[in-house]
Amino acid sequence: MTDRAPPPNDNGFVPLDLDQLREMARINRIDVADMFAAAGNGHYGSCYSCTEIMTALYFSVMRVDSRNPERPDRDRFIFSKAHAAPTLYSALIRRGFLPEEWIPEYETKVGVKLMTHQSRRYQPGVDASGGALGHGLSVGAGMAVAAKFDRSDHRVYVLLGDGELHEGSIWEAAAFAPKHKLDNLVAIVDRNRLSVDGRVDEVLPLEPLADRWKSFGWDVAEVDGHDLEALVKVLDVPRIGGSGKPLVVIAHTVKGRGVSFMEDVRSWHFDVISPQQDAALRLELSEPLK
Amino acid sequence: MKPAAPPPTGKPRLTTSAMIASIAGEGQKTKPAPFGHALVEVAKTRPDVLGMTADLGKYTDLHIFGQAFPDRYYQMGMAEQLLFGAASGLAAEGFTPFATTYAVFATRRAYDFIHQTIAEEDRNVKIVCALPGLTSGYGPSHQAAEDLALMRAMPNMTVIDPCDAHEIEQVVPAIAAHRGPVYMRLLRGQVPVVLDEYGYTFELGRAKTLRGGDDVLIISSGIMTMRALDAAEELKADRIGAAVLHVPTIKPLDTETILREAGKTGRMVVVAENHTVVGGLGEAVAGLLLRSGVYPAFRQIGLPDEFLAAGALPTLHDRYGISTAAVVSRIKEWLSR
């Protein structure tokens, strides 16, 4: 664990520059690998597709404060695709919300603080528990309405899996947010195109996805979900004087990104890793991704 | 167009739709929309209180609140998952949403949303649902015969089944003051007023004895307390003394009062509920008595474990054994054996 950067200090936290973000994304993937090594298995593919999204949010875009996790004007983050919670845990650990010592305890026994899905009951800095797909956008829309009601300038980010968009409840919330002009709400779709049983669009078609969101009244941005520079730019929506519409960022990603034998391989949605594979993974993650 | 023919002499023919509006008997003292008016009163001093509904504001009396506080009223559309998810999000930010729909749509359609985003996170959302149990003649799509079983199985959830307008007026401020998720069964429209004559006051988590009697103890909640009180009066003619213990808080159950009353020797215990016999107040009380070593003669009045018919509500209450006449005849039958 000697190859890790020290946790950044919230007291006057300075957003990371691009090289630092790339290094932080690498650290996030290693943290996730350490958690899954402790557990013996994990949702590798689901985590590694959203590593850069999480890194951009927590180390450049979002206003959060580990010394005051409930700070009223913090930006909210709802990790709706909660089966990839270890990426969130890593971000919270590296931002100083959670102790690093929790990493090797991940899922090792009943009662540890880091379990498969994030929970507000055990982890400071978590705005909504997760686990059941399809919930996050409704909860986030409620939080965004509350922010408008309170005239607060904070923003609400919701990370959705693309398979999660099969849930009808997503489209209930999608209809609601433009009605209330929630330009403080940003939905991010981790468009890795794989779900448990196969290609997302073969399981149930989503395309034309951008048009679908547009027709519901959303601003739509499409971005390479592993391009940190592009992610920071698109996610940092104005705190005041916005477009009057919620924004969905369709982040085109690769499931298992960063580990060659996992990339775009369906079985790595969730799998057991062998010691040889774990060693190969660490070798590949010894340098930041290009 | 010709005016409709007047009804034939005698009782007007009962129709299904007529019974959506009210459960009041003919000539019974009623109050209009007690929930809506009570919520307006609470909201006057509680800026955190919001009203949210899934296109059923009018049929849950929430439109009264919407008229009084239009900027605190959220019309969510026919989208119950959104309703409860967004209510959780608003509660997370310090608001106290009162979210209304029909009991079937909350407890059956949106169960997972209530379970995960409200109960599991202990969010301060009040779920207020019309047409609980068998209070609609529309058939199983609108009859929430199992709502109490579903909601009391959920950790963190407080479950309330008020009897009348007098009680609803007191429940609303009580659950607004209570910190945590609540499921409240709603009677809307012209709601009977019964309990004022008993000097009754609602206390969250407390069961109250409304009348004494030596032969049978009726433990009841919701509209069945109204039936039990009427039945007890009728049973006097047969020299049967019926006590009535009203249990509006289904969860957490007032175990102390129930055990004390049921433990008095010589009385048959009859639990009466507007709910399937599966998993409601009856089985809650039965389990409590067994676990506590209290073994009175025990009977249950409730809806059968089947999909119920559509039709006029009084007819259905007779058929399924929860009308006053049915309660009287069954208690007489049980005591005569």
C-alpha cells in the first residue's frame, strides 16, 4: 500500500489537476482491487467502468467536506448503481471521509463497515443508501426540488447504470425533473453496454437513448466516460443561472476498463479472481491509464 | 334529456361507486375531509410539512392542503415509485412530506421504494393511504385487504389504523410530531364521528378501552372499532357484556394494555379488523398472547384469505363478515357453543 498518495486535505481542498486525477483514478482501481481481494470476489467490471466518473466528481467537481459530511450546501451524490460501491468507498477514503483501514475488512465478516452496497447507516458522506436499482433518480429529484425550495446553490448528482434504465421508475423521475426545471440535477449514465445477462440493448433496447432523454425535456451531453478532462468540463454545471433543464450525461464507458482481460467481458460484471489474475491486474494498474 | 327516474320506494339501490366516497352509515354524524383540514392546521406552524400525491389529491383529501399551501403541494402524477422516492429525497433535506395515494398503490406497487428509500433509511415520510382494507367496492385492484400485513412487516415503520374523523384529527398532528416513517390508513370524504362520545384521545402507540364488559373482549382497529361499539350495544339485548379495546396503532403494538385486558379471566377474546386474517392485528395479537403465555378463548373477525368480490360496500361487509350484524351474530354463535 506504499504506492498511494496521501488523502487530500479538505481544509482548503484544491481540485486535482489532470495528471493528479489520472493518478487518483489509478489509486481508485487499486483500492477496489484490494477490497475485492479481501472479499475474494466482486463487481470488477461495474466498478472499473465508472472509475473516472467518480474521480472527476470527488476530486474536481463536487463541493464536499469530510470534516462536516452533513454540511447543508454540499453537493449531493447518489450512487444508484450501488453494486459498484467500492469505487465510492475509495473516493470517500481518499477524500478523508472514511479510514483507509476499512479497505482490507471489506465484506470479510458481518458487522464490518464496508459492504457490497453503500449504506448511510455505516458510512459518513453517503447521501443515500443503495442496492435496489431504479431508486436513485427519484430520490435525487426529491433532493433537487428541496434545494430549489431552499434556494441553495448546491447540485445533486445521480450515477445510474445503463442497464438500470430498464427500470420504469427511472422514467417516472425523468418526466418529473423537467417539470420542476431542475437544472441543479445531473444524471450520469454509465453506458458500459453490459448487464448481468448480456448486451444491455439486446436484453431490452435503450436506443435511441439520447433522443429518449431529450424527448423527456432534458439537456443531453455525450462524453467519453474515461476522459477525465471531458468529464470535469461537462459535470461542472453552473450553480446559478442554469439552463432551466436537468442534464443527463451519457458517459460512454468500457466495462472492466483498465484491466485488459476484464474489458467488455460480461462475466466480469461479478466474478471470483485468481491470485494470478490479481497479480496481472496490479501489473496493468501500476501506471495511470493513458 | 329526461331527468333520471326517482328511485323506487324504500331504500335506494346501493351501487359500487357510491361507496367510494364515504363509509358513513345513513344518518350518521360525519365531518368532511378531516385529514385535509387537520394537515392544514399542522402546516400553519410547521413550514417543513409538504403534501405530495400521485394524482389522487382529491380522493385523499389532500387537495384541501393544496389549496391552502399551493407552493408546498407536489403533484407527482400517476407515478408511485417517484412519489415515495422523491418523498425520501425531500425528507433527507429536512422536509416532512405527507405522501398520499390509494393503499393498494403504496403497499403493493411501490413497496420496494417505501422499504428501501424510506423505511431502511428511516426517512421522516408520512404515507397516508385511502381505501384501506375493504373500503372500496371496485374489487381486488382497489381493495387493500393486506396493507397492514405488508406495512407491519417493514422495520422502522409505524402503522396507524384510525377509526373515525375525531381520531384522524388527532393522529395527523401526532404523526407530524413523531420522527420517523409512518403508514396511516385514511378515511376520506364524509367521515363518521364516533369516538368523541367516548371522551377518547389518541396517543401514538396506545390502545384504549372504550367500554367494559364481562363476556367478550373485542380488540379492534379502524372502522371495526365503530362496528364493535355498535355490536356491543346490540349484544346488550342478549345480556352479553362486550368490552371494546381500540388499538389504532398496529405497530408498535401496545402489548402491555392488550395483555392486561386479554389476561382478565372469563372473557373470550375476539380480534376484529378490516383486513385479511393473514398478518394483521388478529395474528399480531394471537402471537403476542401465545408468546406471553396468555391463553383466552380466541377468535378472529377479518376478511377471508381470498380475492374479494366487487359490489356495493355494505353488501360486501355483510358477505365477508365485517358488518355490525355479522359481528353480532358471530359473537353470539361463538358464545353459545
